[in-house]
Amino acid sequence: MSNNLRLPDYDLSDVTDVTAPPQLRALANPLRNAILELLLERAATVSELAAALGRPKSTVAHHVSVLVDAELLKVVRTRRVRAIDERYYGRTARIFRVGTVSPADGAEAPYCNNDLATAAAESASAHQADQLSSILRHVRIPREQAREFWTRVLELANDYAQLPRAGDVVYGFAAGLYPTDCPALPEAESAATDTD
């Protein structure tokens, strides 16, 4: 993990496995994901989150409450302002590790967002402006090696999330690892010498 421990400005676990249905439902909402993303920078009040998101305070307060109930957010400090305790919320972990889990009631949509679909939608204007950097590779590897590689990607994403905040533009970083139906070459034959 990163040596830069300044971000966010509160203590939290590195990784939490998210498995409970209320947690999965909480993560399935784009606005709640935006709240969680903002809180990687620092703890914030509902008012600060509402201002950053351009949404009504009551709407943001509802979504913060859902995240708190799902144990994905917690109050990390309070401040007294004119006889009222102002709550600062923070994440319970830097990374919420979750797979795509389909609901038990037979509904088609999974509880969790496809982050690559979200990134594709977000990156459309950057693609049109020729400001998109991306890469796609396919490799035939064992499942355990894929898990090990994904652990390294999560560490890189954590390092990215801890970069000092500056500049005028928010840059997105997306990564995915998934099985495909892409073709693969057969195993290489042992080194044979051509005798012409």
C-alpha cells in the first residue's frame, strides 16, 4: 500500500469485504458511490457533500444515512457550531471489495454497479476530445494468478486515490479484471528445430 498516509484525514481500514445484501444495495446507487469517492479525500459534513455534488442537503442526508446503516460510512469527528454538533463522515475502508452478486429474488440486474460501464460513460467526452488514455490486454492465466494480479491493481488504485489534491480537473482511473471468450493460442510445443 501507499506510504502517503495523509489522505484521507481520518483512520480507516485498508480493505473490507462487502457481502451483506444491505451493503450491496447501498453500493448500487451512483450518488452513494459519488459520496464514498469524495470521502477518500477527507471527512466531510452533509452540507459539504451536498455542495460538492450539487444536490439538496436532504437528499444527501438520506444517502449518507443509508451508507451509515450499511456500515460503509461512520462519524469520524464532530464539531460544535452554534450549539449544534456538526458531524463529519468518513468511509469505514479505503477499498470495499465486492464481486457482482445477483439478487436472490431472481431479478436480472446485479446489486453492484459495473464500474467499467460507469467509466465508459464518464470517459466518452474525453474520448471525443482525444484526452483518453486507456489500455486493454487479454492474457490466459490461472485463476489464482488473476487474483494475485488484482491485489496489485487494488494497491495501485489505493496509491492513486492518495495522490495530493491539486489542479482543476478530476481524473478518473478505472480497472477491471474479468473472464472472456477471447481466443487463445494452444500451449507452445517444445522447441523443435527445422531441418530443411
